[in-house]
Amino acid sequence: MKRSALNRAYRDALSCFTLHHWALPPRPAWDITDFGLGDFPRFGLVLVNLAAEPEYCEKLMYARRGQATPCHKHARKKEDIICRVGELTILLWPDRPDHGAALPPAVTAAFDGRPRSVPTGKPVALPAGSRVTLTPGLWHEFFPSSEECIIGEVSTANDDLHDNFFLNPAVGRFPAIDEDEPPAVRLLSEGAP
């Protein structure tokens, strides 16, 4: 990604957080990614690590309409994905979507703390305040269905290097950076706190 695109994404996210009164901690750990796909408007996410402890993690995320977080699963991490502002759409699969065998027509996950069966691989809208609990092994993809979306994540320990399994093998968790202007913020992948 060009540094100018990273800087613009940082400013857009910061502006949205400020508009909606989300105060960030001192020295937040910013993480901005195009998932290595080189198409941030289509596959992009801005993340801020609020807590990264051995037992738990909390993130605040920002995305615009049209930006998807590609289909993936975690082998160990259990997480709640929470729509904080706007509307978030999520798709769920009980097994790898392309593994060849017929998948069950429905998958069960906890929505707002209650088990709910939803159609496999079909869009489910989460209005502001709603959350879905994703257990290890549950494949998922999400994107805003509103112009902007602030997304929360509360999870067990996070391991971006070893516990993200993307359906698309071309996905890379952190972007390569083309330095076309000075950085507005240092990113987590650059050793920021």
C-alpha cells in the first residue's frame, strides 16, 4: 500500500472515531491492512489494538462500504464481533466454504448471547449494538452495509501471525508499504506500541 493511502485511512478512521465519541487510549497501536491484495477500497480494514494481554484482546475497527475482511477462521481464538456504529454484514460457514463437500444449509452461532441458526454463507445484518460470537473453526467474512462502520472485537488472546487462516491463499495479514509520503502514524507491523 502507498503510505499516502495508509495516512488517508488513518485520518478517515480517526475522524469517524472522534465524530462518534470513541476516545482512544494514549499511544494506540494502529494496524491498517489491505490484506496484501493491493485493493484497499475492496479489501481493507483499519484496526486499533486497545488491549493485548495473554488472556484477552480488544480491538476497535473501522471500514467503509465496499471494504470486506476476507473469509477466514481462527484455530484457537474465540471472539465477539460487535457492530458499534452503522450496520455490519457477516457471513458464516461451519466448514471451509470451498472444501468440495456439501455444507449444511444452516450454521448456529450466538447472536447477542443467544444461539441462532442462520443460512450458511448468506448475509446477516448486525445493527449498531449487536454482536456475534465466533468460536474457533467458524469461517467468517464481514463488511459494512452502511457508509461507515465502527466494529468492536473482544477475544481470547490474539495471534495475527499464526492463528489467521484465510480462504484465499494470496491474503497477507500486513501490507507491504510504498513510502510516497511521511507516515502520519507508525503501524503495529512497524513496531509501534
